[in-house]
Amino acid sequence: MPYIKVDEETNLYYQDQGEGQAVIFVHGVMMSSRFFERQFDFFKEKYRTITFDLRGHGQSSKVPYGHTVANYAKDLKMFIEKLGLDDVILVGWSMGAFVIWDYFNQFGDEHIKAVTIVDQSPSDYLWDGWEYGAFHFEAIKGVMQAIQEDQRSFNSEFIYGMFKEKPDPVQHQWILEEMMKLPAAIASTIVFNQTAVDYRETLSNVTVPTLICFGRDDTFFPVAAGEYIQRRIPGSKLIAFENSSHCLFLEETDTFNRELDTFFQSLN
């Protein structure tokens, strides 16, 4: 299996197929690159398509350190440079969007041609006056406790909340097994960190063409959060997926792939 070494003890598992414009998909917290398998198979026919597992996740090294959004962004930059890429299109789902926004905060648009943001508010925390988050302090404290005490049960229930329609048992099972590849100690650490970050004031640092995709079902985030992002990233475009919640690339795969392909083609 192919790996990229980003520090002395950390190897990131990745897949890399196809030719032409490079597209990298960045998954969410507690998830893995497998979530993008339907995108990988579609886009590799037209693009150099790359998926990878963030440190600790999926098949990447289970190192006990470096689990912050900011450090994941550093890993992403190292990953891009080790592959010798430039003018990359980044697609970030959920926390993957945080990783992209943090990349821009640290490195600007170095190596980046365009961005797609998939169903992520600029902050998960319900700050005073901010209604588009997912957690207040008691809630995140409860999540961390649940992960530490019974990670499998927490993950199993969490999966149902990511879909507008209940996933079938086969889909639920593979998602659960992917989530269980992340050790509980790492899961609670990165869940807390990604809840505490706040990109509301730095969205304008994204200076490349941007597509914003949100599920209309607002179990996670309302489309209004996407509208907030659109107002703060000049020239960005927002698309709402009417029959999706948080996993729109699984819930409306054909529509999702088509909209991203159209966006990518518009960049030429």
C-alpha cells in the first residue's frame, strides 16, 4: 500500500490514480478516505485523483501526537509537496474544510488552484451570537466522555445523524468499521480541537475559486451556514443538495460528482 512519510513516525496512506489536473479529497473527523470511493472511481477517469487518510485515521499511522486541525494542515502541505504537486484542487468535507481553511491561514494559496467545501460551518462551537454551530460546552464534554467510555456505541449512533435517510445495514457497518480505526484517545482529542477552532474571521483568506456544497437537511448544519461562507469568500458559489444531510457525496452521488466536475471544468 502506498504511504507518504510526513514526519519521523507518521506515514499517511493514500490512493493516487488518473492523469491531468490533480484533485485531493480531505475527509472529516473520525472518518477516512474510503468515504470518497465513489468519487475516486468517477474522477480518476478525467483527473489525477488523490485520497488520503489523515494521521491517526484509516490506514495512516496511529501516532499519539499532532492531532490538531492546524497540524493536519501542515501534513496536507507536506503531502502535496512530497507528491510534487502544484495548482491542486482541494475538496474538504466536514473537518476536511477546517483543514483547508487552516492551510490558507498558514500558507495562503501556495500550490492551490481551487477549493470545494462540503457541508461544514466555519465553526462547530455555539459561540455567543453564533447559531450555526453544533456544540455548546456541555455537549462537547458529553461527546468526549462517550467516545472514551463506549466508542463503538457512540460511533454507531453518530452515523445515523449524518444521513437524511437511514443508511442500510451494510453501509452502516463499513462506516462504523472505518470510524473504529481511529483510537479513542485520538478521537476525543481531535474532536475537541476541531470544535474549538473558529474560521469566521479568516474565510476571506481563501482567494481561489470556491464551490460550497451543503445538504438541505440541517441535522448537522443549515444551508444558511453555507450562505455565510459564500458572503465571505469573494466569487464563491453555493449549491444546496435537496435530498442530503451531511454525506451528500454518498446520498446524492451522481449529482455531487456532476456538480464538482462542472466546477472543475470551469477552471480551465
